[in-house]
Amino acid sequence: MKSFVDPYVGGVTTTKSLGAPLEGVSCEFANANPSTIVVLNMGLATPDEFAALRSASGGGNRTTTTVSGLGTTAFEISNGKPGGMAALSPHDVLVSVTADISFDEDRSLIQQLLAKY
């Protein structure tokens, strides 16, 4: 996973497991400062579980917006600035990125991971 995230944080120097969700991984990647942190979650999910994730992601001051052309369904999270993105593949692989990077970078990272897994 580090090799996928490395270009988005300007060189990963710290990797931390955030625990293993069922049939998946959850990791935090940071650069040396750490001025950029990317939290990546991957695992299997049903469409109903994905819908529940979207609902939960839209709480507080955050909104979710549908993203087209990424997996079978996808959304971005915003609270006035980019806050992450999640997508579900046709094979029920969920990829979720929470980071202080742009939506274009979120999309690019998720596309790479969905193509690989």
C-alpha cells in the first residue's frame, strides 16, 4: 500500500496500522513533517454497508456528493474543503481515503487501488 500512497504525501516516512476491519486493512501514512496524512481503508462491503458509510460520513458539518465514473458507486466528503472519497467496486471492494489532499488526488489513488484489487 505504501507504494500507492507515497506520491500523494511526498514520501511516506511513517506507516501505522489502525486495526483490521473484517476482511480489510486500515492504515495511516504520513510524510516526515507530518504535513500530509492519508488514512486508507480497504475491505469487502455490500452496497448496503456502503450506503451506511455514506450516511455516517455526511454527519456534523460534512456533506457527501456523488462522484461518477469511479467504481459502481462513489462519493466525496467535504466540510468546505476536500475531506476524502470512497468508492465501491463491482466486486464489492470498498476503498476509502481520508486525507488533506485534493479530490483529484483522492480519485487517482482510488482508481489505482480499484484497478489493482
